[in-house]
Amino acid sequence: MQLSGVFWKKSRGIPRRTEKAGSPKRRKRVCLSLLSALILTGTLQGFLSCATVPYVQKEDKVVKLVELINRGGVNEVPGLASTPFLVDGEIVLLQKDLSEFWDNLHKAGFTIRSPKVTQNRFAMVEDAKYFRDSMEVRTFFKKYTDRDTSLVQVRSVDGTFYLLLGREVKGYPRMLGFGGPVQ
């Protein structure tokens, strides 16, 4: 028996209503299933691709770090500035020397007054020029920077400073390098 695209079948002796293969209801279900699969695939791909996006610093965290530098508290946060560390164009290899650098900087009255983050982006090997355009500094960038390293430019009353920063340590961006002031 056929009534407008619907067939009646006997299954185990009980008449059942089934639709033709190409009927509108079946096509609608197939289309919805395909659409759902495409949306799910796109969403999943979007979430998975987030892990490959380079890490860039949050501006408020950078300002918090500058305030810590101004207070002379860099050595108070373990792992915040670890070696090897780039200071302008010099590579500091000993943790003791790096600690003395931060202590002496604070004792000399160094501060970054009225800081404003003007650039914040993924660090590249070409950015070595902001510290010193030398083979040593380019090698430092190749060896010690990765997808999680940002180059942050901070302008202040005293000049422009460059910070080479990584993922957070105890609420502060980890420092890999410090340069400036550049006039």
C-alpha cells in the first residue's frame, strides 16, 4: 500500500509505516546530521588551533612587572629572572651576577617612570636588533626564545625600554631580557 511517499511494511507481522529513501523528512535528517558534524568539526578544530597561537603578554601583567622592577623586588620572586639573561647586548650567564645587577639597579635609584606599553607581540629572531645586532644576541634569540616569548616595548618619561618576556611565574611574566633606555 502506498500513500503519498509513505510505505506500509509488515515487520514481524505488525504493519509499520516507513518513508521512501528520497523523502523530504529523511533528507532533512541527513542534512541536519551533516551540518552538525561540520559544526562540531569546525569548533573542535578552532579549539585545537588555540594551542598553536603564539603567547602574547597581558598589558596589566607587564605594568605589574614594571612596578616590581621600580620597587626593586625582582630578586624576591624566584625564577622571575633566570639565566641566561639578556641585558641590552650582553648575555648574563650566572644567577649571582643577575641578582647583583637587579640589586645595583635598584640601589642606584633606577625606575621606569610613567610606563606605557606601546608594543606587545610575539618575539622573532629579527628582534635581536632592539638589544644589539650581533651574532651572539641573534643566537640567544634562536636558542632561548620560543612561541611563548613576547617582545614588549615600554615607553616612559626616561626613554623606551624593551622587555623579552615568557610565560608567567608567580603572577608576573618571566623575564628573559631587558634593554634600554633607548632615546
